[in-house]
Amino acid sequence: MAKKRPAAKTAKPQLQNGEIPVVGAREPCPCGSGRRYKACHGAAASHATAHVQRPFEGLPGECDWVALRELVPAATVPLSLKGGLPEGVPSVTLVTVLPMAWPALRREDGSVLLGLQNDASSGDLSREMADTLERALATEPGNPVAARRVPAEGPRLQDVLDTDGVFEPVVHSGFEFWIPDAEGAQNASPEIAASLERANAAAIPTVKLAGVEAAYWCETPDKNHLRWVMPHPEEKLLDALARLHAAGTSSLGEGTRLVGSFRAHGLVVPVWDLPTRVSAEDVEKPAAEFAERLAAALASDAPLTSDERRARGGLTNRQVTLS
């Protein structure tokens, strides 16, 4: 049910002054121990900051932040900063992923692209991304920002982004947004061009529904899916889904089925299987109608019936934790 993240190559880190640089969790540790980073020096780095279950809580569009982090291959969102943009920075844009898994990129024109799907080296993704953003704003134009171990204290995204702004993702069919329009894909470096080709080949076609919040249709070879990030407390939401499932009203139309859910960054993501013939446009109306049924089920405080308890157990058994 989860998307495939585009493959990306990272440059081999170099040891400087005995410091162990941050690399991907599954990559060999730069210290030379032969163990994976997450089982070696990455273990200490991951515990340097207490784990934050909902790193995007308090930001506009928390559910969409989670979707872009875990489910959506290619998307961009303009970001607004508290106090406005610094001089020489025409824009800051959140992107799902960057070539070579860069955490961020300062383009030649001074604009900043901030990556969302990078491996985390600490327990607080929000603090990690805020650190990357601040370093990107100070980086010389035309350069990527390297990963590093995040200081134990520092600002979080909630401190540096305008929390009164809007969060409006634009989902793309590919990763051409990596390359400025003026440059053109034909003028990209061979390394970037190869990374773009691999990423486009791995991307699962995805569409954001217009009628409900944070629901994303995607197409896979055997069937389509709807993955819907919801903000409701987990226990309350599972009860409501169980009520609908037991009543036979949890589907999104003929041939569709609620099959389970993800748990990601403190939120629950119900998932429906859809026939290959069902497009994103086809599911817009059924999703809006389901949202009304869910609101009514969430409002109920009645104890679950035996059928509803069985339905809840089935949903819980099919739940997968992504983060």
C-alpha cells in the first residue's frame, strides 16, 4: 500500500576531524565498522533528541505533511516564513524529494528547495528540517545542503514557518521540478539527468482529491488505492471506522473495500482498494459522502456492538506503522 520512493544516489561521506557524518539509516556506517549506520553511530544520533510522535502538529495542513512525507512520490508546496523571506531568497518550496537525496538545495537564483523524504537522524523531524532550512537560507546559491547531526536544541518548523499561512500541495506526475524552467532537462548534469530518469520510472501515479482533505488516489499495476490521512484521535477513529464497516457502509462504491490503515507520524491513514477502472475523479463524490458518514460515526458515544468489535479487531490487525 505504501509508495515506492525514488532511488537516489548519495555521495560517500568523508570523515573530518574524527566526526562521523550522517548517512542513510541502511547505509554502511562511515566509521568503517561494517555495520549499518542505524545500528552503529546512527543509534546514538537517533536518541540524541526525544522522539516526537507528531512532528508536524501545529502546522497548517498537518495531514498533508504526513501524506507528502510517506505516501506521495512527487509534490511541491510553497512555504511562508515568519517575518518574511530573507533578502536574496525569492522563494522557499517544500519538495517531497531532491536528487541524490539532498536535504535541501539553494538554487542559482537564491531560491530554496527543502526535501521532506530524507532519512531522519534524530527523534524530531521538525527540528531536523528547521535546521536544514536555516542552513539552506545561508548557503551560497548553486549548492546543495549536506546532512548533518542535528543539535540537541534549536528551532522547529513551527518556530520558523508562518503557522497562519496555507499549505496547498501540488502533486506532479514526475520530478521535472528539480530543474529550473530556464535550464531545461537537456542541460542538466549527467548525474542529475540519471537521477531524474530513475525517479520518474519509480514514481506511482498519484492524484490529490479536491473535495476532501488529505486524500490521495494512486494507481498500481493490479489495483488502485485511496489513502486518506485523518486528524482524528486514533481510538476514536478506529471505533468510527468499525461502526461503518460493521454496517456495510465503509466502502467507496461498488468493487471498493476498506482494507486497513497505516499509522504515520501520530496519525491514522485508512486505505481502500479500488478497481483499476476507478479513477480519482470517480472517487470524489463517494469520498465526500463517506466523510459525512464518518462524521456521524465519530459523534457516537455508544458502546461498540459485538459485530463492531469484530470489525475493529480486523481493522487493527491490518494496521501497519510507517513511522
